[in-house]
Amino acid sequence: ILMEMAEEDNSGEEYPNEIHDYLSAFEKSLGAVDEMLKTMMSVSRSELLEKLDPLEQAKLDLVSAYTLNSMFWVYLATQGINPKEHPVKQELERIRTYMNRVKEITDRKMASKLDKGAAARFVRNALWEPTPENNPKVKTSAKAKKRKMN
């Protein structure tokens, strides 16, 4: 029985659908990475960096480094090496730290574009609730009071 199972595994015809789904998704992901790399490689690095501001250049460098290290992580896993015990783990953490710093800078830049006066007016008006003295619908005139009494 074991030989029959081994023959089925070697032929590649019989294996669980879950594995097939994972392999299909992996193949699609590899295709997407390949297309992205082709796009990036079609333009020289100096030409690409010319078009980007320093913050965008930093983002590009960080994404490139993170991608390469992630691919190395996958390579190690395919070779039976635990990447969690490899220096690549510390490198990915270091890159993530820098990515978070760039995100903070980007967020601060976006926050500075906020019109603080307009935001304060918006909040003040959103929180304002009319009191009976300020709301003309709530006020009743002397004539209305007399009508109610009659």
C-alpha cells in the first residue's frame, strides 16, 4: 500500500486539493513578483530615483530590501532551514523599523496639511447643541401661549 501511495505522489496526479490551491496561489504570486521586477528593471535606478523625492526614494529602497530579504526567507524555508533562527529575521525586523519611521514622517507631513482652523470650526459646530433660548422652534411667543391656554 505504501508503494502505491508513493507512486501516486511521484506522478503528481494525486495530492490533496488544499496543496493544489496553495501551489496555484504561490504560482500566481511568483508571476506578480516577476512582472513587478521586470517593470522595475526596465528603468535604470538612477533614472527612477531622479523622478522621486527623497522620501519616495527611501520608500523604494526599503520595499526593495524587504522584498529581497523576504524572498531569501522563503528560499531558506524551501531548503529546510528555519528562517526564524537565521540572521535574515533580524534584518527584516530592522527594515520594518525603518519602514515605520518613514510612515511616521509621511503621516506627519499629511497632518501638517490639515487646516486646523477649519477642523476646529467643524468640531465646534458638530458638537454645538441649541439651548431653548437659542432655538427659535422651541421658543413660544406670548400669542402662542394665549392660544394654548384658550
